[in-house]
Amino acid sequence: MYRTLRPLLFRLDAERAHALSLQAAALLQRVAPSLVESRYEYEDERLKTRLWGETFPNPVGLAAGADKNATLVPFWEAVGFGFVEVGSVTARPSDGNPKPRAFRLPEDEALINRMGLNNDGAEVVTDRLEAGRGKRSRPLGINLAKTHDPDILGDAALADFRESFQQLVSEAQYVTLNVSCPNTADGTTFEAPAALDDLLGVVAEEQRAPGLETPVLIKLSPPLSDRVLFDTRLDDIVAVAQEHEVDGFVACNTASDRAHLQASAERLADIGEGGVSGPPLADRATGLVRYLYRATDGEVPIVGVGGVRDAESAYEKIQAGASLVQLYTALVYEGPSLVRRIKEGLVDRLREDGHVSIADAVGTKAAPS
């Protein structure tokens, strides 16, 4: 069905098409959830994995950015995702950057966006998740970022993160800190070692509250090149993360450069700034997964995201060291049936390699070549 609808959606700008898709999904979620589930249902015991005390029915998750405001969690579960990550959510609501701010690159099956963290804000999203708590059956991740205001700096930025964490943590099976989003006046991020140390210290204070043991992950930006080992900033980031006993990594965010793109220079100039997602990011994302797996001796779970578009690309990240994978851009080009195809393909690959579970495949190709 999506193959029929895609040409119509692609006549619209990317953000408008996404909004219409979400509206259609909301309608299905409300009037025919069982129909959605029966169409896409596929699970296999070999795909189950257990992390952070939670059971994930399969390792294929929805990446942050697709459902910023947590309006469609039951729909994504019905489509077959093993887990859902909503957000980024910020302490204060934000309209984001001026439009247009989302663009397709069909030649690359990629997207460029400069959305600007548009979202309803932590209070509204918390209320929405509380109201729908009984309808969720799979792990939920909540992606947090600093409010989109370049004047929120220093202690105010830490307080901003603290506020959103306090409001939303009770609804999450894990929280991802989007430390790689440059929404400050000077374009810096919380990946700077001193800033990351301060942020993780603040979050740890909240995490130690009685009854709160929610895992905290950090989402990193992509390596500066495909040669991850030469990106020395990563050593400092990992050292800080390990000092604070971070529970996991998400690798990785969108790329601000234009490496590996087939789109014309004229098209890219027309679009301007923004983060690239999709297949052009795949090798760097996988390289980062492999680096993190080796740097942590495989003891810290990694969520691989960036260019996952089929079973092969998902399995590549798993073999590099990812316990879970996420996708979003590929849904724009392939539609929701892609989730089932990836899961079926992963089962085929586990069978071919003689693995009895997805966990057995994690990191099997993480060693240096």
C-alpha cells in the first residue's frame, strides 16, 4: 500500500508529508489497531533480547525524531517495532526553526533536516504518556535535549536538562540524553568533555533518587570521518561516560557535513544547513558502534542508528557491537512493512550463522580487520 501512496506523498514537501502520515497513523491507531497489528505481526524467539532489566521482543526500534511528541506509541508497537524512542523532548515547548526545514534526497534515500527541536515540551508530553501508559507493551525510550534557546547556557542549561529529566523519567524504560545537538549560541554541544561531565553529574543526582534507577544513555554525533580511530575526541567522551557509569550509547546523530552524497551541488546549496540521515551515514555510524564496543570491552549496550534500511544493514551494526538498532529515514522511503522485512531477514541471518539468539551475534565482527 505504501508503494502506491509514496508518489503522492513525495509531491509534498517532506515535513507536510510526514505530518499527513502521522495523521493517518493516528486514525488507524484509534479505529483499527488490531488491523495494523495483524498486517505487520511477526516475532521470533531468536530476536528477543534483555537489556537494563527489560525484555525487548526484537532489536528493531523507532529512532527519535519520528514521533517527537509521543502521540503514536501504540501504533509503532503494532507495526512491530521492538521498542520506541520518542522525542527529542525539551523542558520548554518550541516551534523549532523556520520552514522549510526538512528535505528529501531521493538519489541517496536520505533526508536533511534542521527542525530545531520542535516539540510540545516536557509537561505536555509527560501528561500524554501518563494517560497512555496502560496501552504500552514494549520498552519506551525518551530522548531529551536542551530547550531550543541559544541563550540558555552554563548552569541554566543544566537546570533545563534536569527539569525535563525530572518530569519524564518515570515514563521511560530508558532515557537518552541528546548531547550532540548544537543549539547554543556558539554551536557547541554537551559532547565537550567538561560540559558532558557536568551534565552527567546533574543527571546522576536525579537518577539516585529513591526508586529511580532508569538507565541513561548518551547520543553521540557521527565520527568526523569513516576512520573512527583517528577521531581523538571520542576517547575523552568515552572516558567521561565510563567515569559516570553511563548505561549505554546511541550511535549516532545526523551528520552536518555532506560526505558520501550523490545529490547535486546545486540541490545541496538550495537546501543549505541541516543534518543528514540515511544510507550516506551508514558506514560512519557502524564504525562508531564498533569503536564504542571495543572501547568498552562490549560491556555497555549500544543502540546503532544511521543508515539502517534493510536486514543486511541492521545485521552489520549488530555484528559491529549494537545490541539494538533504530531506523527512521528508511520508513520515509519504504513504509512500515520494512520493519517486518528486517526482522525476517535477521532471523534468516541468525539461522545461517548458527546463532540461537540475536545476542549471540552482537560484536561478532567488532575485532579489527
